[in-house]
Amino acid sequence: MPAETAISRSVLSDTVRDRLLEAILDGRYPPGSRIVETRAAREFGTSQAPVREALRDLEALGVVEISPFRGARVRRPSREELLEAYVVRSELEALVVRLATPRLTDDDLERLAGYLEAMHRAAAAGDVVGEASADASFHGHLVDVAGNGTLKRVWGMLEPYSRTYITIAVAGADRHLIAGLHGPVLEALRARDVTLADAAIRHHFADAKDMLAGLWTDPEPDETDRAPAHTPRARTGTLRGRAENSERTG
């Protein structure tokens, strides 16, 4: 395969991956639902090859599982698996705030405050996806400020996985509580207090983890295929790290 063709195909599969991930994050493909290659290819105006590659990328990310003869579906992990992932996410976020706090500008703090306000507005309106987006942007901006490329790559792999299930799939989650957990974090950041910020982010994730533990149910062993609420729309966007669209908790 010529190099130019390989690069073009790779870019196309990345675009499809990001759009499929967006559809998963905003709940159009809930956990357990199938993603049909032919249907997705029609929606995105591509052949099946980039869709297949995109699904493999999402499988590596942990949000999709691919089985012989059954195709691809959005994963519904066990409660234990999710709680383990949240422990790792908490440690990553603690490192983020330790690196970011000394680098924060007044503009950064104003931007974080804007994301927090957006979370509260979305919670009041019952807009789960909007709250998830603002939440992810809050944390993603801190990752950007931290200025560590390796940390950003690792965070970018785990954040969509966590957010998919914790913010979209958990019925009964207290949206106001989720938004409110960010307030003490922002206050610690405003004080430019690294120790306080570290403690605040760990408390944030401990509370969110406890809420998840009380709400998440393990998948049924014989869970049948489900169709998505509706097929994904072809929308632009990138797997930003994944913050600036983003779309969960934590």
C-alpha cells in the first residue's frame, strides 16, 4: 500500500473513531448496544475498512468489545473493573493538580469557573451530556495546564473510558452532587495551594467512586444485543485529550 494511501486511511479511521466515541459518550450508543460496521460506514460516508480500524482503536481504549460472529458492541464492564479504573484515574488527577497548580493563571481560573457554572446549569436542566462535557473540559483544561505530554496521553486513554459509564450509564446519579464536587477543587486551585488541591481532588474522586459503587450493577451474563437509541450523526470533533468537547464524571 502506498504511503500516501496508508496515511489517508489512518486519518479517516481516526475521524471515524472520534465520531463513534462521541456517540458513545453522549449516550447514543449505551453500554451493551451493537455498533454495526455497515450502518456506521453509511452514516459516515466511508467504506467499512476505516470503521473496522476505528472499532479496533476503541477496543484498545476499553469502550468497545469485538467478538467473532457477534461484531462490536459497547462494553459494559463489571463494577469491580470500573472501581479499579477510578482508583487509577484518581491518582492521575492528583498528579495533574500538583503539576498544574503552580502554573495556573487568572485566565485559567476564570475558565475553570466557567466550566463549573456550566456543570451547575446543565445539572439544573437535567442535561446529562452537557454536564459531562463541561466536567470533562474542567479536568481536561487542568491536564493541558500541567504541561506533561506523557500524562496527557495516559489521561486521554482512561478519561473517555471512565466517563462513558460513570456519567452516561449510571441511572440515579445525583447530577448536582457531581457538579458540586468540583467546587472545593476550584477553591484550592484559587488559593494556589498544592497540598489542598491534591486533597480536594482525591476527595472528589473518592465521593464519586462511592456514588458509583452504590449505583452500578454488573452486566447480565446472557445480556442480549441492543440497538442504539439512534444511529450516530457524522459530526466533526477530535479525541482531544479528551477534554475540550469533551463529554463524565470525574
